[in-house]
Amino acid sequence: MPLSPNPNIFANSPINRAGHLRGNPDWLAEKRNDPSSLFVPLWNLDPLVLPEPAPSDGKDVGWVPLAAVEPLAAPGAIEVFLGINKRGKALFAIDISAAKNPETEGPLKGFGAFEEIRGLAMKGEITPTELAILAQAKGMIDWHKRHGFCSNCGAKTELAEAGYKRACNACNAEHFPRTDPVVIMIATYGDKAFLGRQKIFPKGMYSALAGFMEPGESIEEAVARELDEEAKIAVKSVRYHSTQPWPFPSSLMIGCIAEAESEDFEIDGVELSSGKWFTRDELAAAVEARAPGFFIPPPFAIAHHLVKAFVAGE
């Protein structure tokens, strides 16, 4: 039985990651060179995107055969196996950052544009399932670009297992793609929920509070600590809502709703510049983008769906 849909952008990937096949070099080599296999090239971490066939049709991922991108890749360029799509085709991501400008010269000239996936998500120009695949591709390529050397001995590492490991031949250490867990939460008290503001936010925007989890800390403890540190809000219970992969560069947003002990709060002045308890009616208006004087993040952000869940009484 398939999972229930996740409300968050960058989730709901439709592909089979086929983890049991990543360690089979013969199978990988066969798929890499199979003319039916598809590659999405990333240039400076932005994927190739095809333009809309007609207005309002939406954009598509620029899947191309290996022959179209291999000439643009540097020797030893990062290639990552993403998975198998519903039609049985193998999907790969490849880094072509060595190319001067693939939009204006070479085999991809005039084919499409290399676009930042956050902007694509905010504008709703590409389907959520394809955004999930692009998030995987960006996150993996970015990790490899940042972890070319062993954190144990400093020697150069090599890509292994289709991109899901880097191996150090000097000290035999193995390194795996990291995901940094971040708790993001709203506190509730009766018919109200607490949102905060940072100085960098656009004027009038309030959002959920968030922070990185620390070693040896449970999700519930991290939620309680962040609310206490940023707003001196004491909570008595925490419940999980949903998660959102966040490839900027490699986080997993863990959405929670916490029940506060009271409406008391005190802004720290460091992480937050201000905060406020909003009524359910006020937040219902914000979800529908009709609240006077303030607004919340758009639907591409998990904070939006936490507020929406509170408004719906979930």
C-alpha cells in the first residue's frame, strides 16, 4: 500500500531508489550506458529545466541521454544514480559545472535553462513529484562537492556505491551522505498559536520557530528546548505532524505542534525579533492570504502546513 501523500514540497518522490542494486558495479555500468537511461544535468547545482510547451502547461525536468551531457562533464565528474522510474528507466544526476555556459553553447544549447529549485518550488512551475527528484539530485551532488576529502585523515576520497558513499583508500574510512535534522514547530494554547519573526523576514511575515537538533536529543526535547531558548515558552506535550526534505543544502525539517503551558513568552532578541499569539480565526485568514497586516510563509514551506493543520483542528 502506498504512503499517504505528504503535504510538503520536495517529498513524495515517485521513483524506486533501488538501494539493493547500488553495490552492483556491473548492473550500474549497464544502466549508465543504456541508451534508454536518463540523466538530469546540474550546472552549479541548478538542474536543467525545459520551458513550458504552452502558457500554464508547466515546466519539465530536462532528462537527456548520457551522450548529450557527457561532453560537458569534466573527467571524473560526479554522477549519482537516483533510481528507477515507473517506466523502468534508470535515472541519474550528473554535475556539469565545468562547462562554461551550457545554455548558450554545446549540445544543450537552446534546449532549456538551468534553474534554482527553490524558485521553481515557490512559483509552482513544476510538479511536486519532479521537485522531489530534483531535491534528491541537488542534495547528493552538493554533498559530494563538499566532501571530497576524508574527515578522519584528510586524504582524498572516492565516490562509491552509485554515489551513496565516499571511500577513503588511505585509512579505509567510509563516509555517507548526511542529512541534518531540524525541528520546526508552532506552540499552541487553547484557540491560539505562537509564531515569531526574524529581522531578515519580509515586513509583516510571521512563521514557525525552528532549530537544529543536537546530539543525544529526542525530537520532543529539541522542540521544547528551541521554544524555551527563543521565546521562553514552556511546553507540556509535543506531537509530530510531517517532515520536509530541505536540500539547502541537506536538512530534514521535522514539523511538530507543541502544547504550551501558558501564553507567557519572552523573546530572546537574538534568533527572534518579535513574536505573537494569533487566534485560530486570524491564522485561518492568513492561510487564505487575506489577513490584514501580516502573512505566513507560502505553501511550499512546511511552516504553512503546520499553521494550516492548527486552523483545521488537526
